[in-house]
Amino acid sequence: MNTEILNEHLETLASHVFDNDKLVTYKWLSKELHVHVNIAKQILWYFHQKYRNGNNINCTYLLIGHLKEKGMHVEVVRDSDVSKAKEKFSKIISEHVYSVHKPIVDLQLLATADSGDVKYSAIKFDAKMRSDKEMQILRWGTAAKKVTMENVLDLKSADSTDLCATEKNITKKISPQRENSMKKGSLDHFFGKLTVPSKSVEVTSSQKKDNDARKEFVEEKVIRENKNLLERKWSSRSKETDEIAKKRKRTIMQNDSRDLKIQNGVEMEKSFPETEPRTLVKPKGLVSENKKKKEETRRKEKKAETKKHDVAESFDHSLNTLEDIDPYEPRINTDSKPQQIQKARKAFVRPRYYSTELGIREKLFVGIITSREHLHSRDVALNKTIAHIVDKIRYFISIPEGTKPNVSFPGIVGFTDTRSILKPFHALKYIVDNYLESYDYYFLTKDINYINARSLVEFVNKITVSQNIHIGVQSEIDTYCSLESGILLSNSVIREMKSNLDWCVKNAYSDSDDVNFGRCILHSTSMPCTNHIEGRNLTFVQLKPTFNFEKDFAQLTEQNEFQNSVSIYPVYDHKLIYKFNMYFAAINSIKVHKQINDIRKVISATAHLGPPNQRNISWPIGNQPGNRPLGRFDVLRWSYFNMSHVFFETDFINIQELKGDTKADIDNVINTAVNNIISKYDNKLSFVRLLNGYLKFDASRGMDYILDLVFNEVATSKEIRKRIEICKPLGKVEIIPVPYVTENTRINIIITIDLSKKQDVVNFIEHYAQNCMEKKCKTYLMVVLLYNSDSPSKGKSDVYLDVKTYISLLNEKYKKDQSKITWLSIRLPVNVTSVDLDPMLKIAVTDLCAKKFSSESLVLLVETGTKLKVDYLNRVRMNTINRYQIFSPIPFIEYHPDIIYADEATAHDEVDVNSNYGKYDEQNYNNIAFYIKDYNAMRQTVEANIPLVRSDKDIVTLLKLSKHSPVTSLFEMYVSFSDMHVFRAIEPTLKIKYKNVNCDDASNDNIYKNCLKLRNNHLGKRSQLARLILDYQSYQT
């Protein structure tokens, strides 16, 4: 497995186990990561090997095998009990990691290795299939065998019979077997209509009212069935049931609490009151006549169909008669009801990206088949020349297990199978498993050629993706392409090769990779090698074995094939790759500049066609015209500069020295302008000095410069002044790939206080309990208590006793939520009482706190006067990336309340993000988030200059550097001594109340000056301070 992909999977798994406290099995992990179950097992094993020592991780194993006492056995056991569990097996069939998790107290229920109980470790069942007859009885009941149809209508017509309905009592008799099945929980109610047993009701004729009248009992069963459904499900039903299923049932049912239902394919209901039951008269002769007709229909199917038609007409007539009796009787239409239980639809989950849902793929994947010996030479050269142009590049090598390559750069894929003839198929298998759905074309080649990536990308962009592509240079066999020059394959060809990969490996009996790989392509697609498609040729150039760059290159450039070539082979010297790339880059640059000049000419020629009275042509031609201010507040600032300083760059800075990148940028602009003027006037002028300089940054355009330069004529020494305008347009916006992070990471918050901030920290903890502990945010708070050298720290005389008591009270209150606050006591050296001003003391406190957390912990340093919000904490989680980036937000600082609320009755509880109430303090670096692993790595790098503090006694050693401090903050130490990305941005939800700043304890002049500057900037706006001064002057006068 690729190391990069494996590390991503391990990080994801760590978040599930450590942050979400999940028990992760290989099946769940396979579905979550969309990988094969065997790969999921490997990931679990690597994870357990990586974290079992330092993070107290447990795992379980799944054992499958034959028992010594005969029989198969499946068992899940603890990792510590595996050896003991194996003793009961005579043969182990399978053994692998089943799950990883934090220690679980009741895990014995799952892993029962000691008792040998298989209740929780195996799935066992004893069952046999029921016959169709038994399933029919369970579904429809015993009455399904003896369904009879009693005609309850007296059929009479004008000529022969006429329908006449009179009242009668209708009843049901429930057989004892049926009644018992109803009581025992029969499935009749699940598939049919659940009927309530009632007392038998006699059916008497209204024409005979004497007590000796003969009683008729009608046993009825209302069955709602669908003929087609029964024929699909019960193909082997009995002949008697088939005959019943072919007839439409017409029954009238009544009981004490239900309606009368008349069914003819569609059930109808008719309800009658209990007090005065209605009866329908059915003559005696009609009953016997119906029986005879039934016998006849059983013998002859044709007569049965005729009878069904006649009965249907009689049903319609009776229905009309009933409607005449009660036209408002409700009917239930069951046609639209489902005939079978429908499965619940799974919720549709939208993909993360539109391209995934629409099936849009990236264009080109390049695979380099190489070896360990050439990674540092040829492959590094290929990586530098084509990796930034193609969409993806991978380097496939064979490497024995346990060894590492001699160079480290992204994209190296190692195979432990060292058979060279199978390396192309291993590469193909890797592509199929990881990138089959991601790219349209795949270019596979060996490492002995130069790839003109721009020409290759231009070629694949101009051909359609809907056809099979197999393009290259013919090898020793005409139908096969050569891997030395490279083979271009489409996604459809790779898919066809996927299904024949086993055949390809079994038939790889040749010593030539070209023959083996070409045979695989030809067998899968029946497509021979070609060098053209859709009228376009893919050009390859083969160098002579005696090629000498100094002698033969000039002659080579005169060939048209070389100018349009995609691949040049064989190239064994990696330096030739750089030389070829320099030539093609220069040719491409000339081509691009020519296209730009042509476009500018077209713009100039067509500018008069645009709307009048508008600026139709910008300068430079074709570039963005720049910002057009809507009001005076939108006018961009021009900053004045000379060779050493810049003036009024911001509202808060009058003059600032040019240094670093700013100084280098201005020097480069001046030199470019001077060289351009001297070249334009054929060296007749010489540069003297910069007279004036102005610069402006426009976010929609770039940097603009105006330079007033002084020159002297060489011949006459006459002074000449020239004004030059220079533009540096913004380049193309690039999306930087960063590691994946989630909002589930636990944040460990650290706040440091001294004796002057006891009340501030109590207020902070109170807000923390409301915003984080009550809302069950995944946070942990550590309060660092700084004790003076002579302050008591134990018992009732403890100077922080009230703070510790309040913390203990909150811990007890939120004990069930697993939210906790702890404190760390640090004893300061003599004559040190505050942590605000000395950056070395802040670093010393951070060193002591870092020892209390694991290397994977995310730490956030905060200051008093802050109210933590959930949005801010989530942005900390997303912007702080392990081994990649730290995050230092710029807070909004409140001005002095007496100044900003002078015209208001009361001060605001919440700081409003408004320029009248505060500002974003770019000089504040007190809030910073990082991972402990990154902090420890940075401290090891700088330990020679800034010693590591391991105990309170080491603080004195570090404070000796305060007078000549190499850094002014923890943030600057990251910038100066770490390769980590540093992300700095304003944070609207991070608001800090105004605090009085005491600069008397500053350790050196620089810190004192910065402290005074910080204190003055936090007082108020310029207009507010000016008004305060004017009010004071008027008061004095």
C-alpha cells in the first residue's frame, strides 16, 4: 500500500478511535474508507503496531479453524489471549485483527477466550425450509383450504329472474383451529384482514317467522388476494387453491364492530347497526342450484368463466340496490394499496464534489516504471520537469520488505515482489485499485526518456474520451507498443485490462516488458499499437546510441518531429532531461509571448468599437484595469518611498525601514526600470539616483509603481529625469493541497495567569463553563498558576485557593460529561512577577505545559479577557494541521472604556466589532494553536540557541536571554526556526476586553518600546483621542 495513502487512513482511524472513542472493526472501516476488507485488516494491524505502546490501545483478533474436539469454530479474542485461545484449535484457517479500540471494561462479553463460550464469538443457527403448503397455512390460515362461495343474492329478472334483497342476519362461525391460531399470534393479521371472532348468528328467512323454522349457518371468510401475486409467489400451490384463486370473491361480512364488505376484485364495505340487523332473503332452491353450478364449474372451466361473468353482473345489480338503500355509506378503495411489503429506500447521500456526481474526471495520469537506483537522478529530474504540469504522477519501484528508498519525494510506490517482468502489471493493478475512476488517460513509461509534458497534455485535451486509445511506438513486434518511449492508454482500455489481469500475469513468459504488456493489451482489447488517432499524430523521437548533446543537438532541433515531440528516448543521463526541458520551456515562452502580443494588437484595433466615454483599454493592454472607487473611503493609498524607507504605509505607521522581502522587491523594480531605459537609449544614459518612488497594491490587479529616476547623458553629462510606471500583475490563483482535517479534534486550552489576574481568570472560567462545558464541546482547559518566589502554595494560605476551589466545583458539576479543568503550578524566579512582557518566560511556560500532553494533542494558547465561541474553536480545528500548519488568529481588541463609552450611559457587555470600539491588533501574538509534535520538533531545532525548560529551576537560564532575545514571541520562533506553514488571519469572534498594560517590568529597551506602543494603540481612535485633547484644552482655558 502507498505510504501516503496509508498515513491518511491511519490519521482518519486515529480520529475515530482517539477523538470519537469508537470501537472500529475491519468491516466498518472497509465501508467507511471504501477499501477492500483485506486492506482494512492491514490498516488496523498497522494502527495497532503504531499506537499500542504510547496510547494504551487494545485490539481483538478473529480466529477461524477446526477444534480439537471436532467442528468448526469462530471466535473473537483479546490480543493478549490469542495464544491461549489457539490451544483449543487443531488447525487455524484464518487469523487477523478484528477491531481496535480504547480499553473496554466489559470486552469479555465479546472476546470469550477464557470460557470458550461461542455465544458472542460465532453465529450459529438451526433451521430448515418450510414447504409451500406450510407457508400457505401460516399466511392464509386453515380456512384457505375450504373456501366456499355462498351466493347471497336472489337473482330474478323481468323475463326469468329478478334481483330482490330482503333483510336477514349474517354471521360467521370461526373454527376452533382458526380461533386458536388467532390467539397464539398467527400471521393472518399480517397478510390478510384481521377479523374479530364473534358469536354465531343464525340466518333466518324473513318469510318464515315461526320458531320451528329451519336455521342456516353460513361460514364466511373474507380474503383479499391478488391473483397475479399469488401465481408469482406460489408456483407449486395445490390444484384446489389454484381453482379458488381464479375466482373473484363476493362476500358480505358483518360482525359486532366491523362494516359489511362486498368484494369483487375491489373490496367494498357496508355497515349495519347491531340493534336492527338487516337480512337478505335467499330462497332454499337457490342454494342447491348454486351448489350444482359450482360442481359444473369445477368440471368445466369454460362454464366457470361464463358463471363468473354472470355473477359479476349480479354483483353490480346488488351493489346498485345497496346504494339505493344507503347512498352515503363509505367505501374503501384498496386498488392503490401495495400488494406486498415494500423495502424502505435508502437515503441518497450526495457526493462531496460535483465532479464525482457528474462523472467528471481529471485528464492525465503519468506512471513511471523505475528502480531504487535511479530515484535520486532520473526520477528527480522527471519530477521537477513534469510534475507541475500533469494531473498526477507516480513512480513504481521494486523494493524488498523492510528497506527504504534512497530519496524522499511524494509519489513513490514500492512493490515487495522483486520480479521485474511483473512490475508493469503491479503498476497496472495499483492504478486499477486507486485511480480507475479519476482520470481519462494514462501514460505509462520507463524512466529512460524525456517527456514533453505540455505537448502531451495538449494532445489529450484535443481528442475525445469516448473511444479506446492505445498509442505508442511499435516495439520489436509491430502490434505491441514500447514502454521505453511510453504508452498512452484511455480509461476504457484500462477497464478492459482489469478483467484480464490474471490472464496477463499467467502469460507473462517473455523477458521483454514490451511483449508481456503488449500481449495483455491486445488480448483485452484486440487493438494493435498505433501512433495516431482522429487524424492527429503522437510524435516520439528516438536518439542514436552515439548521441552527443554538444555536437548533435543543433542538428536535432532542425527536425520538425523534434519540435512537436512528446517523448525523447532513450535518455540515460539525467542532466539531458534538464537540458531538453530548458529548450522546450524557452520555445513555449516565446510562443506564449507571441500570443500575448497578438491579442494586445487585436484589443487595440477593436477598442474604438466599444461604448464611448469609457476606459476601453487598460494598461498594460489586456490586464485588469484596477479598482474604481465608489467613494472616498474606497480610494487606494499610494505610499511614498525612497531607497531606505517607506512613509505612511498604514494609518498607524508614519515611517518604516525597508528590509527583507520588501527591500528586495523595490530594488528589483528599480534595477529592471534602469536596465530598460539604458537598453532603450543604446547605453547613452547612466543611472544616478532615485528621486521619488510610489507604490500601491490593488487586490484586483497587482502592484503598481511610479518611479522618478535621474540619469546623466554619457556624452554631455546633462541630467535627465524620467518618470516610469511599472505594473506587476497578480499571477494565477492556485489551490494548495493540504492534509484532511475534521472538526472532531479535542482542543487543549492553556491560559496563564499571575497574581494580578485572579479575578480575570475566574471570569474566563465562568464563561468557559457556559460556552464549552455546558454545550459539551470537545475541549480541555489547563490553568497555569504562576507563583512568586515567596508566595504560599499549599493549604488555606494558598494565594490561588479561591481559583482552585471554583475549578473543583465545576469538575464535580460536569463530571458525567467528561469535561475537566486542571491547573499547573509554576514557581517563578526571584524578581519576576508577570508573564506579559517577557517572551522568554512565555516560551518557558509553554515548554513546561507541553510535557503534560501527548504528541498528537492540539493545543490552543489564550489570554484573559476572552470569551471562547464555538465558531472560533471550529476554525482552530480546521486551520491547525498536524505536521503542516500552525494558526495564529488576529484578535479584535477593545479600546479604553472611558474613551469609547464617554457619550453612553453604560459600557457594553459584549465588544462590538466596530472601528469606534476597537481594532484588529496585528501586533498581538498571544493566541496561537499548534500540535505538540510540531512544537517539540521546532524546539529541538532551536534548542542550541534557546535552551529547553524541563523544570521550574531551568527558567532562570532561559531568562538570561531576555536582554538579547533572539525572538519576540512564540509565533516568531515558529517563523524563524520551523518549516511549518504559518496561517495568520483576523478572527471576528475572538474579542478581547481592554486591559491595563504596565511597562515598568520590561527587561530591555526594545520590549519597553513595544510595550509603550502597544499601550498607546489600545487607548482609542485618532479622532477620539484628538477630541479628548481638544476638550481638555477648552476646559483649561
